Amino acid sequence: MSEPIPTQEQSLVIDYSGNLVAIAKPGSGKTFVLAQKIQGILGEMPEYRGVIAISYTNKASAELAQRATRGIVKARASFFGTVDSFCVKEIVLPFLAHLWGKPASEVTISRLRDLPPSEAAGFGDLQDGHFSAEYISTHVTSFQSQFLGGRVFLETLGALAYFTLKHSNACRSYLSARYSHVFIDEYQDSGYEQHALFLELQSIGLTAVAVGDVDQAIFGFSHKDPKFLLELAHRSDFRTFQITQNHRCHASLVNYSTRIIASQGEIVPALDTRVFFKACAGTAAAIAQWIESVLSRVMADYQVSRASDIGILVFGNVSGQLVDGAMQRKRRLVQTHPIEEHFSLWAGLFAQLLSYRYDQKQTAQAIVDRTARGLNTGESRSALAQIKALRTVADEELMVRMEEIAMLLLPNAAKDAALALLKASKIGDLVRAFRPAADDEVQIMSLHKSKGLEFDVVFHLDLYEWLLPKKQPGPGNDFDNPIFPSLQQDLNLHYVGVTRARKACFLCTSTRRIKSDGDEKKGSPSEFLNINGLPQLRVPSPY
């Protein structure tokens, strides 16, 4: 299938050759724009040079890599992946030893918060989730000691990479020689360390491209902040572009989502209303049963041919499990496997290999290109053959074959803990985590996990007072004067949920809600349902 012709807004971004910030609204085709822009750059690039393209998730990275390198043979010098992966593979592991000496053993990645108190004391005031290069410098003796013992910390990867880039001439020379551009998607969810690293890469000569939308910032709880995107947009050495046209959603969905964010947001003509409200008696289980009872009619009315194009979006695991347990039809509860949360190189490779086994869109060559550089021709052919065999190998042989591939591609990064996680996994759990939803499976996932995805029809649950937005009693347990600790983040999360829908969105609540501790409470409708004139932009569910 051929790519669409870029709009004028999209073309301005694709054609601009300097540092830029693109504010890309939901459904505006930002992945298409990034892919087109990277394709044009790589088409004029010598084979030994590439681009850095950083996405928020491995899945988004794989999709961008596939689209951006389609038909391009000389794309192997480029990096597509997450910021943590980039920091580890391209900066910390190859160059930190130039500054601190060679580790006594292969470096592994641990969590700083898991250190025993006796070791943690060496780092002084541990600022959970926010470490600057200055913090690294202040506690350099402790960090160096850990590194020489073969350990770096997940929480400090960004700061450690920035520290290395600032102090290692070899690192600066390598990155500026190998890469011409650095792209970061979802920049509104950048933290301080990623922002500093991005600007440092720009300072050594890489053309810098940031894409994001402050209205989709939903990870403030992990110290991400849209202020860094706004800071770039106000810099004189960056040009800012707006990509606003929503190509995804029905006009009534565009209107509703616009008014979620702005009380005076522009309303566009809509022939009918596709935002519906449904209240059920009971808990989220009752909503699930209602969805199941009407789903065939919904799919017929909106010409949805695949059940996987139906998204049931929830706030957290409690509602997700309630919905999953209450439905009889085929469905997929999307959850993260422990291997995906283990940040060693072997765990990352295992996740890629499992995705390849269960997802026909993945390619063996991409795994080799992303994982191991410098293999000779024979080694590359052997690795490709072994990876391709994973598609047909029997379940009982799978883990042995994956370990053999890891030893071939990453012989110096063996990680017993990652291997133990793999061997302790049940095949069924691996299938559920890594196989894409089948066409006949409805997808159930958290609102956070839905970021970057789209569905024909969305059922948006958990629109309860006290939950979305999160609300707490005021000082002195004052229920009459509550506080909203994360109001903007919660509003953005609601906005993300509505804008996942292409054709229709059902906003669902119920008379009872289940708290994370299992306690059952009264389920009052969310405050978000009554802001900015939204009741006039939706109608009761016809089902």
C-alpha cells in the first residue's frame, strides 16, 4: 500500500532541514511525517552514517523503523529504539570506561532503589527519578566504584549518558561522525536528563528534531514534564511547526476532544454525534457485560470488521481484570511481561525475539541490526538463520534456541536474571504478552498503554469521581474542600482516551467502583463529564 500524499502542514516539517519542533495533535500523522522525513535523509546519506530515532516504547520504535527504512538498503547505521536503550548501547557501555576504567566484569543494569542501605548511603540524598550530571559528578566516587564492579543504575542512565557525552571526546567524535540527526518522538514525556542529552547532541553538530503535544503529557508521575517541549519551541535555534489536522477521528470526536482541553476550542461541522454516554448498575463487570451484549450491533453499525479494532480502555489493573473476567467472547488483556521490565541487554533481546516469533510484521534483520554491530558476514548469516527458525521451533525448544541466539549476538552481556525470567515464564503468558491481538479478539488495556494506538470504536471506562480525575480530601481530611493532585495529567489522560477512537467513543461509568485494595465504593460520575459544555457534545448510548 502506497503512502498518502503529505498535507501542506506535514510537508513543511518534512522539507525543513534545520532544528525543529513539531507540535503534532492526535491523528495528525506524526509517525508518517517522521518516517517520510527520515526516508528522505537516509536516501542522501552515505552507508556508514545514519540517524538516531528515539521513541517512547519498543513497539513504537519498531513501527517507525519499519516505515522509515522501507526500500532503503543503507539504513543499518541508524539507531531506532528507546532513550534508555540508546544511552546504554551507544554511550554508557562503549565510552564510560574511557573515563572511569574497565569494569572487572560485564556491566549489568540494576535499580538504585534496590541497593541495600549500606551501599545506598554512598549516594547521599537519593532524588528518586531525577538525577543530573552534576549529581553524578558530586557522587562520582560512588558511581565509579559501582561501575568498576560491573553495575550501572536504571534511574541514572540519562544523567550518566549526558555525563559521559560531556566528558568523553571519543564519544562526541563517534556520535557526530556516525549520526547526522537526532529525532525524539513524544517529547512532552521527556524528563530533565533526556532533554539535556538532546541539546548536547545538537551542540556537537546533529540536527535535532522534537515531536510532541503538551496536551498528551501523561507521565508526570515518573518525572516527565511538557515544559521541556515548550522550552524548545521558544528557542531561537529551533523552528516550530504545527501539525493540527486530525485525519483519524470523526468530526464529533474532534469537537469533543477539543473541548476537553479548551473551553473555547473551535467546533467543526459534524453530521452526527458519535460520542455516547452509558451508565450501568453495578461495577465495571456490569459495563463489560453490557459491552458484550451490544458489541455485534456496534460493529455492524460502524462497519468494524475486526474485533481487534475495538478498544476497552481502563484506568488500571483492577478494572482491566474485572472486565477481562466478566467477558465471555475472545479478548486480549494487554499487560506487560516481566522480561519487558528487566533492563539488561539480554532481556531486551529476548523481548525482541519473542515479538518476532509471535508477530509476523517483525523482521529478523532488524533484530540483528539493532542488537549487534560488527558481526562478520558468516556470523550475520548464522544469526539471521537462527532467528528465522524461531517462527517454527516447537515450544519446548524455544527458550534453548533463544539462549543460543543471545550468546551469538551478545556474548559479553550474559545476564542470569534475564535468563531465569525467561525460563520461569509459561508459554501462554509469553503468547499473551508478545503476540498481537488476533482479528477476533477485543483489546482491553490501560489508558496509558493506549498511547499511540487507535481503534475504530473505544469504550472509555473508569470515569468516576475520585478516580479520574484523582481527588483527595483537603487538609484535615476535609471532604468539602478536596484537592486534585494531578488534574492536568488526568485531563490529558482522558483526552488521550477519547482521541484513540476513529469512528465512535462510548464514555462509561457505573453505580459502584472497585478501589485498588478491593474495597467497593459508590461510583459517582467523573467531574470531567461536565466541564466546558461537554454534555451538549455527546448523547446517551442508543444501545
